[in-house]
Amino acid sequence: MAFDWFKRKKKNITTGTEEKKDVPKGLWHQTPSGKIVEHDELKRNNYVSPEDGFHVRIGSAEFYDILFDEGKFTELHPDVESIDMLKFKDTKAYTDRLKEVKSKTKLKDSIRNARGSVNGVDMVISCMDFAFIGGSLGSVMGEKIRRAVDYCIEHQLPYMIICQSGGARMQEAAYSLMQLAKVQSKLAQLSDKKLPYIAYLCDPTFGGITASFAMTADVIMAEPGALIGFAGPRVIRETIGRDLPEGFQTSEFIQEKGFVDFIVKRTEIKETVSKTVKLLMNK
């Protein structure tokens, strides 16, 4: 039996029914499993849904607030910015793309460096922002990691990188790929000074980041359910012509294969990082 009388046939009706909401936009979050969580409750739980444990993607501002004592830190090297050395243009000029994303995110590039205390442990943390061109690795990321490592060596501090990236930034082509060797050489110097380096892999960590410094830390941690890999599953499936195992490229799958040391919930990351650093530095 059809209830055609119930269907609204006229389009673009502006009675206010679509605009009227019980709560302002942004105060609630829906997880992939369909759970609804109030924003304030989500924030109190380090942006992890208490209903299903889903880790909502966050940026450097939220991570620093979670990790540093009382959310206090000193940002290092804040003025390093990308330039369009190749005069690159795809659907829009790279310079225009940079202006647009800087205005939207209020960030200078896809990574920030900060010094602060984590449960009383003084350290430097570099955190990627996926909102800035997918957390892509460009010349600025490589340079800021280099400067962070030099700062750690100068001040005898442990180092941590929070990774969330789609890989190399295509608008910088070979300049982007050169950062892999640049970062690895600096991290080798950090190791020579016997200063610990921790990597925390978040969703997603892909491409050149995974192929280099995300996987060469003294201790590799990962968020639950984070996707980690080099190429995406569709590309791999089409290349090898086979179906992929269940859970392929999740942090749990990667840990099972021996590429990740610990799966660490975001609600436990501060305690885990401080304990790990104290162990590695014999404090």
C-alpha cells in the first residue's frame, strides 16, 4: 500500500524544517559504527569514542593538549614555510593551493615541532597535521624534522614523531623524496648520541613516511585500527591479482607481522610515552 500523500513532491521548500536543529552543528560526532558521541565527552576521552573505541582523527593542537603537561609547550621553528620551487600546477597552482590550505587550517605546513614536559619528562614532539594537504611530506617537513633533531642533540632531549600522512607531496616531486634520506641521516645522528626516538603511527600512515622514518624508530607505537602501509589496498590487489587478508594494513595486522611494537590507545599514550622514554634513558 503506497502512502503517496506522505511524500513531499515540491522541491526547494523553505519552511525552515531542514535548518532547524536541536543542537548546534559540531557538538555531536558519529563514529563509523553509527555511535553518536557528544563533542565534550569525546574531548574528555582524548577524542576516542567511549561507545566503540573509535579514534577520531585529530591534529597537532589536540595531540599537544593530550600529551604535554597542562597542555603547555613551546613551539619550535614555527616560521618555516613551503615555496613553489617547481612552479607546479595541477587543477590549480601550488601557490594558490598553499594559500588556500593555510587560510583554512591556520597552519604553516603539515608538521609542527614543540618542546614540553610529558609527565615531567622534557622532550621534543613533531606532530603531522593531516588537514594540511593530507599531512604530505614536503621540503618543510624534512627541514623541520632536521631542525627538531638538531635541537634534541643540542639539548640532550628524547624525540617523538606523530605520523599521519598520505605520503610524499607530489607538487614538490623529487624535492619531496629527497627528504627521506635527509631525515634518516639526521635520525642516525640522534641514535649516535644515544637519544631515543619514538614513532606513533596514526590513521593513515602511508607512502614514503612508512617507507622510511615511521618504521625506523627505537620504539614504534600505533593507534588501534590505524591504516598503515605503502600503497593502498586497491593498488596492491590489482597489482598482485589476489584478494587481501582480512584486516590487511591495520595496525593490529602490522603488529602481528612484527612491524609495530605496541598498539597504544590514545587514552594511554601519555603514560606509555613517558614510561618508555624513562626506560630508554635509564631514568
